[in-house]
Amino acid sequence: MSSLQERLIRLTESLLAAGGFELVEIAVKGHGRSLLIQFFIDRKGGLTIDHCAQASANIQAVLDGVDLGLEDYRLEVSSPGTDRPLKTRRDFERNLGRNVRVAYRGEKGMTEADGLVDAVRDDGLLIAGEKTVVIPWDAVAYAKIRLKW
């Protein structure tokens, strides 16, 4: 994580939390006048365009009040999206009860589990599918929400 990302987190995380938002990730792309700063946020109960606009205005007000050492940048605020890989414990907690596919290192090498995120525990994930499995955190290689069409 860059020092700019760390600074942005320090400047905005509590502001977002006070508004009922969770900061999921900050991405900084490009450089110079083509710099893009993306805030990915979530909210219990779901996120609307109006929520993103509100959070964007609040973030912009904070960033306007500090010197980031940047010439120019574009700010985008959005949800992390359903196709984003689940990486952290918070990602799984946010998606309790949702259908996921988890690739993990098991006793016989890489395997996959499809099912609901039934529990997020200190020792790992409980995925309830055809069979219920506990996947230790250090065994998780990749996880993604499975959408039903």
C-alpha cells in the first residue's frame, strides 16, 4: 500500500464510518493530471447512487482541506461490486448468507467449495453447501460471490 493510500485512509475512514459507510478499499491509478483516486465503500443494507454521491461530497470536502501534494486528480466513489474477489475477513462478514465459491488448499491440493458463507470464525470460514466445510484462513486462495440468475 502506498503512503498516499495510507494517508487517504487516515483522512477518510472515520468520516465514512460516521456516515454509516465502511471503507473497503482505495485504489490510486495513473499519475500527474491523469491520476484517479477510487474509493470503494459499502453500507449495511446496501448502497445506492445517492449514498455514493453523499460519501463523495464528504470525501471531497476533506481532501480539499489538506495538501495531498497532487497537481490534479479525479475522485470516484462506488461499491466494490459483486465481481470483486473476497479478500479479507471483513469481506466475508459483509457477505454472510451469500453464495460464494472458495478455492482453497486442502489435504489433496487445490479444491473448491460452493455454498453459503454460514459463519466467519477465528479459525476460518464455514461454508455450507453440498457438504459443510471449515476453511482455515491461511488456506483460502481465492473467493468470489456467486450470483444467481
